[in-house]
Amino acid sequence: MIGRGRYRVRDTTRLNPQTGEGVPGQQWTLGAQAVEVEFDTRECTYRVLKAASVFDAGKVINPGTARGQVIGGMNMGLSFATREGLLYNQAGQVLNPQLRSYKVTRYGETPAYLAEFVETPFLEGPYGARGVAEHGTIGMPACLANALSLAAEVELDTLPLTPEMIWRARGGGR
């Protein structure tokens, strides 16, 4: 048997190119994320011990896959927060537009991950499911910055969160 099908959430519209108004999708969700860090106040170095995410995933169809998607997203968000940074020249041109120098998080550098779900069936989704993969990525940089801000006793609002950046924010080098 060969079949074809397509699913489109009702009440979605294209975005207006002039105003940006429209309803492109309804895959938003609610959740909470947190990290636990160990911070060395003298060296301004840190280690992420634990990272947690809890999301309303609609109906979780495959718990292992959903958990893996969220944990992968959390790892991506933490990697972005700790390692990625764009360098610009005076004209605003990106000076490092390649992935060659990107330092990928390796096994043993990752924290303990916790990913859990609340299930509120999404009436517009297939089988009540809702997308979850990218949600794990979104809040991790802010979670890490908040945890380090508390530990370092200074507001950190620039990525990547390197020891040098934290040292400078604390007044180092004056």
C-alpha cells in the first residue's frame, strides 16, 4: 500500500511581509528549565553539574525519543552559551564565519540531564502531540547566565560565558 497525506494545523496563516502579522503555527508550549553550577570565585571558572527541563509536550508518543530530543537541545543550548561567539570588525562584518573552530561538547564534559514532561493533549496536533525538540535549546543560555550571575555576584548578559568574560564583569583587570 502506498499513501500520501498532509497535516496542517487549523487557523494558521502566512505572515504579512509588511507588518509581520499572522499566525504561522501553534507549536508553542510552556515549560521550565534550570541549571546547577559549581563556581570557583578566584579563577572565575565553573562546571555545570545538572541541567533540567520540564515541558508540556501535549501527548508524549515516544518517551525515549522526546527525552532524547530535549536533552540534545539542552546540550546545544549549553554549548552555545559556553563556547560560541561571533566576532565582528568595525564595519559589523563577522570575522569567524566558519564552524572549524567551534569546540563541540564532548562526552565527560556534559552535566547530568533531567528531562520530564507534563501531558496536556494538544487538540490541534496529531494524536494530541506537540513539537518539543527546540524547546530544550531556548532557555539554557539564560539559565546558565542567571546561575552564574548569582554565583559571581554580577549581572552576566553576554555570551559566550567564558571565565575571562566573567572575570572582566567582576572588575578584573582594573
